[in-house]
Amino acid sequence: MTELFKIRVTGALQDVGFRAFIYRLAKELRLTGFVQNSSASVTIEIEGKDKRLKQFLYRLQMEKPTFAAIYSLDYSVHDAKDYKEFKILHSENTGRKTEALSPDIGICNDCLKELFDLHNRRYRYPFTHCIHCGPRFSIINDIPYDRMNTSMKAFQMCPNCHREYDNPNDKRFHDQVNSCPICGPHMELWNAKGEVLSAYNNAIAQAAEAILNGEIIAFKDLGGFKFLANARNEIAVGKLRTRKQKTEKPFALMYPSLQMVKKQFYVSLPEKRLLLSPAAPIVLLERKRGNKLIAENIAPGNPYLGIMLPSTSLQHLLMNELNIPVALSGGNLGSEPICIDEFEAIKHLQNVADLFLVHNLPVARPVDDSVVRMVSGREQILHRAKAYNALPIHINNPAPPMLATGTHSKNILAIRTDKEIFMSQFTGDLETERTYFDFKKGINDIRNLYKVEPEKLICDLDPKFLSRKYANELGNDVIPVQHHYAHVLSCMLDNELEGQVLGVSWDGTGYGTNGAIGGSEFLLTKLDGFERVGHFREFHLPGGEEIARQPRRSALGILYEIFGETVFEKKDLISIQSFSSEELSAIKEILKKKNPSQVACGIGKLFDAVSSLIGLRQVATFQSQAARELEFAINKRSKNFYPFEIGIERPHVINWQPMILAIINDVSKKVNEGYIAVKFHNTLAEIIVKMADKINEQRVVLTGDCFQNKYLTERTVLCLRKEGFQPYWHQRIPTNDEGISAGQLMNIFYADIIKIFSEEGQRIGKICVNGVFKNISLTMLPDAKEGERVLIRDGVPVIKPLSDKKENTQYFR
Ligand SMILES: [Zn+2]
Ligand SMILES: [Zn+2]
């Protein structure tokens, strides 16, 4: 399949033969497109067969010219433009002159050699890096990037370091954060009381020994704390689980070497590139059967594990001592942000960790590890954190500065400058005092870092959400955006789509425009508005808080909708059997009331219900556990699917009843649960194809939590393509709620009024949006003049022209 990769590389790439190298590589692989320098990066658009493009990307990273250094590489896949040849284009000097913030960069090969060279003065120095590698984003407090604006300001360079800093031929020439064992930060190992047990390299050696002996270490990495446990020791992993109250959620693993990873996991070329990339994310890899070299309780029943390789000097030193994989878990409690300060960690994390491996280099903001996986042959970022959160997402249409506060769960903020969107670090679920505090701190941080004074504030529609409440506190002219619509917009942004698409926005919940909870939305979407053209049949959920934890309650809600009260007599159903008779009579009372606030139609709840009906999971220990297990239960290839009905009128209501009845029938006939699971997934894919057909929209955008499901996404993409539709899914912006804030920023846009005229007695303004001319009614804006800029929301100009700045300056007093 012919595709187009849009690649953006930053680093030391000028005057090192980088463009010529790209040209030769493209020619060799018979790819077309162009390479172009701009002030801050190198842009490559490259087109050809998918397999060759992946080789191109891998070789770009691995075979780059000796003196070229890559700080970041991000790319996305698009529809081919049919380039005929490969060209080097003239440099483009537009764009921001100021150097964009650099992400933390994995250690370069040169520095790695120094680290283990007995005769080097940085031998085993845990903060070894050079001008081309090491921490940036996690230690910068303000721009420009000078030592005084970073955490290194507390350390003075020694004469030797100064000499390097002043020498134009040294790789540490003008390295703002240069340091060495004499003058830089150092490591210490503390016990839970904060008493120093050992220091410098002894601290690392002793921590490694403790890990090997099954102890839990809270480790201050460059971006904040993480917990480490011996991944081969079931008792140690179990201890971490109990103490962190993570009963079954999978742990990620750090491996000492790629070699060891390859023995235990399938690693494709793109996955290998990711593991070795300067971004060094956690990559979800499929484990080989019979992989018994790690403890069973790392990720019970999960065929995919999150794997990363050491990328900082500190991680390399530690993994070198250990030489075994370690289980990783964020240094936080519950859904809070990770700890970044060692004194805070001692207080906060002492019930989890036995020992604390810390250092005295302050962390400016929490930066945890990103999570990436391959889906339908493309990279997909599931958790956008380390390395990626310092990178902008480029947009075509300029707009005034805006800030979006995201949503309630998995909160990430987003800020829009002229032609770029930046997403903040991860704040977590806005539930506790601590997360809310960090959320507010994050707003100040992102404004300060990118020097943006937002003129507009965007938030979720749900009035209960703290993200909306806070936005309201900041200013009274806040623009709320519906949750599922924001999901669709974020996926459009990710794929650079303009114009009309059919958005399939599927997740657990989300506050709808009518106040109801949605989650199975088909939204016919344009940048300036949407129409809800379809959703699944609604049903009542019995109970509030317990619903998320009890998939069986979703099953009962659906069954009640089908059978009414007779369902309580159906003792042969597994879901019913799982309740005690007291519980059942209590639930009966709840369902009888038909509480309108407990109506649901989210696909997440459907996954829960099916998982319960086939006996896979009745009570969950973490969010979306039942849905994941249903995906992992798939053990057969099949194209079969269950029957369903689609209502005739818009919005089309999709009736799951025929499917549920067929599933119950399959269960009674003892059909293999893996086969039921695959048929259920196929049914959902089939429904999407049928809806795309009904709405007659060629471009279909898949978004929301549910498309973290690899099988569902890949199956849907396959089915849509087979029927001639063009599917799009998430690549760089997470498909889950982390992506909401970026989508929120796309909801509104600004347009200049080109001409004003009258039509049938009405005042009409002509505007140009994305190259398309359209007319808007100016009834709401009687004073609007030609040449003025207006804000458009849901297709209507709603705000007075922006030239009136008075209303825009009051947000952040
Ligand atoms: Zn280096
Ligand atoms: Zn020094």
C-alpha cells in the first residue's frame, strides 16, 4: 500500500550532510517526496510502499551521518500525494526563530562509551551527557535554555567543565547543563526514614543488590520517581502489587538489552526503531509463547507487555549492575501525578518502597514514560509523555492563543500558539486535592514555558468536572466542547483532516449535549460543528460508583432492558449467578425506578456486559479490565459476526438485542469464549461499516478509549477499506481522554469577513474557511465590518470581533 510519511526531525543536522544522506537513502529505496530545512527542524515528506517507508525510517535513525545528532523524530502517516521524484527543497526560513523546547534525549553512543570507560573522567558518572543528549524538558524552568533557567543552576561548573564549555571543538561546547563527578549532582540511597545508607556509585550498586534480593526501590529518574522490582521474582512483584494496591494491572518492564528482549518477545523493525529511538518510550510487544523468564504476576493473562530499554546514563548504570529485567511502576499513589521531589517521596511513598535511590538534581515537572504500540502497521502513542510532550503538533490554520483544560480523567492540558499545539505533561484523574493542585500548577507552567497569554479558554461540557469549574473561575467567557466531539476533532487534527468526516467516538462515558451519558457516538463532523447521526440503544445501569468496578451490573442493565423483571428468574445466566439474592433484590429496586441519570449506551459498558455474560469477568480491579480481557480472549480467526439492527430514522439507533440474545444462546451451547469474543468484535466493526454506508460518508474517523483495542481497530480498518471507505485512527495524539484537550482547541476557529452583503433582507458575511468560501448570518453581530475577524462556533459567529481585546485580557489576573 502506498502511503505518505510526514517526518519532522530536530537536532544538530545543519552542515553535516544530513539532507544529502536523506536524498541518497530515498533514491536507494525508490521513494519520492522531498526534504527541506527550516530554522528549527528538517521536514521530510516521503512516499512509497509501506514496507520501504519503514526501512527508510529505521535507516534514517540508525545510519545517519557521523556528526548528525537527532534530538527528536516524530512522524505521521497520511494519504499519498503522488510525488513523482525525490527533491531537496530550498530552506524555509519562516516559522519560529526561537528554538523550540527540546525533549529529554536518550544518551548518545559517544557518551555511553565514556560512561563505561575506566579512563574517562566521567566513568560511571550517572549524569553523563553532552550537547547532543541528556535531560532538557524535565529540568527547564523557563526559556531561554540557559543554565540559570534550569535545575543545574544550583551547581557551579568546575575548571575542567568550564574548559569543555569554552572549547569550540569539544562536544560540550556551550552545553548549558555541563557537569562532572566533581561538580555535578550525585546519587544517594536512603532508607524509608530518609537516612543515607550509601552515596555515589555505591548507592547504585547497593540499590541493585536490594532489587536482586526482592526489595522495592523508589527510584528518582530524570523525570520523577518510579518503583522498581525484580521482574523474575514473583514475591517481589506481588509485594509491589499489594503495596501499590494494583491487584492485576500489568507492569511495564525495563530490559538490560535488546538482545534479551528479542529472546522473549516478537520485535518488528518499527518496534526495534522505537525501542532504540532517542525518545525511548515503553513499547507494547507481543510475548513469545512459553516465555517463562519473568514472573507470572507481571501481567496476568496479557499477551502484550510494555517494554523499554535504558536510555539515560543513570538507567544504563543501574541496568548494567542488574542484568535482569525489572518491573516498573510510576512513583505515585492511585491516579495521582508522580512524585518528583525526594523529600516529598519519603513522606508520600514510604508505604510502598523499602529503599529510595535518589539524587539532588531537581526535577522541574513530572515526566513519565510514554507508551507506544503498532496498530494496523502504524505507530500509535497511547500515553503521550516523555520525549513527545515537548514536541508541537503543527496546524495549518493560524489562530489566536488558546488554552484547553481537557477533561476529568487522564487530564492533559493543551495550549495553542499561532500554528502549533503543545500538550502538557500528564496530570491524572482530577479527583484528589493533589491532582487538582498539580493541574493548576500545570496551567501556569504551560503558559510560562511557551510564553502564551491565552485569549480563549476551552473546557469539557460537563458542569461537574473540575476542569470546567476551574476554567470558569479563570474567566467568564469559557467555551465548553462536547466530549465525543472533541475526540473526533483530536483525531482529525492528528490526521490533518479538513472538511466533513464521519466520527466514530466510542468510550465509556461522556457528557452529551442533552445531558445524557453517551459513548457510542456516530458524529457527522465538520470543524465548525457536528450532528449526532447514530448511537447504540440505551439501557439503565443499576447503581452509581460500583458500575465501573462491576461489569456484571452492566450485563444486568442490558438483560433488564430485554427481559424486564423476568430476568431475575433466569438463574442459568452466569451474570445472574454471580450475585447473591440480597444483591439481586436491591438491584431490582434500583432498576425499577428507571433513573434517567443512569441511562447509558457507551461501548465500554457493552464490552463489560459481554465479558460478564460469557463468564470472563464479573468484578474488575482496574478500569477497562473486562474489555481488555475480552480482547485478549480472542483465540481464533474468524470473519463471522452476530446479527444487529439499525433504526431507520436519524439519529440511527443501533439495537444490540439480536446480538446479546445470540451470545446468550452461544453460551448455553458452550461455544468457546474465544470464538464468542471474536464474533463480538467483528460485529462492532460490521456496524461501523454499515453506518458509514448509511450516512454515505467516505472518510471514517475512529476515536475514543475503545480504539485502544488493537483487534477492534485493525478489524474495523480492514473492513472499511474492503468496502472502499477511508479509515483514520490516532497516531501521535492518544485516542483516550489524554487527547481531548488537543481536540478541544480545534472546535472553534476564526475567520475574516471578506465581504458583507444582503440576501432576502438578511445581513450575510462571506468568509473563507480551509479554502472553502461560505456565507454566515450576521444577525448576532450587527456591528461586524468587512475585514474584521470573527470567532465561529458550531457554524455560527458567536463572539464580537477579536479586535475588541478588552474581554480577552481578564482571564489570568
Ligand atoms: Zn552525548
Ligand atoms: Zn565538573
